[in-house]
Amino acid sequence: MNRAEKRKLRQGRVRRKVRGTEQRPRLSVFRSLHHIYVQVISDESGRTLAAASTAIKEVGAELASRRGLGAAKAVGQAIANQCRERGIGEVVFDRNGFLYHGRVKALAEAAREAGLKF
């Protein structure tokens, strides 16, 4: 089994347990080689309530590199600010099959420090 198949298995395990509601939406993380993306999703209505990534100008323009822990922390702060503006205070964290370390962990901790509750 290759790395992508293992991630899909982990993703399925997490998705069976984690559901986003209107009151407590799901914060889903995706990391690629060059960027990191995060969405706040309500699974009840199937809508994305907020999104941030290093690919958008507001976050990526001020970064020296769009990779690494610094970029992940900036995205975590940006998503927490967007959630605060939209009245979302608490989310369910969905690591999306990625292991909880490195950039995924840095993003989660930055969002927590910026006031988002998991």
C-alpha cells in the first residue's frame, strides 16, 4: 500500500467519527508540497463557511516562504480571524488523513492561540 492509499484509510476512519454541524463546523486541513489549505465546513448544509490558504494573496503575500511552519501558523491565524468575524467560536478538527505533526500541528496550535476552540 502506498502513501496515498494509507492517507485515504486514515481519512475514512476520521470522517466516520467527525461531523460538522452549523453550531460546530468541521475545520478540514489539506497540505500539498507547496501550500496549505484549510476550510470550515458545515456537513449538515454542505457549505464552506470560511477558507484560508497560502495560495490567497491576503495570507501568502506577507510570507517569505509559502511552505513550512511559519506559513501554517499564518493560515491558522487567518482562519481563526475569519471564524471570529462570522460568529464561529468552536470547531471540530479534521486532519484529513494527515498525521498530527509538523505543519498540521502548527496550524491547529496557531488557530487555538488566536481564539478558536477545538
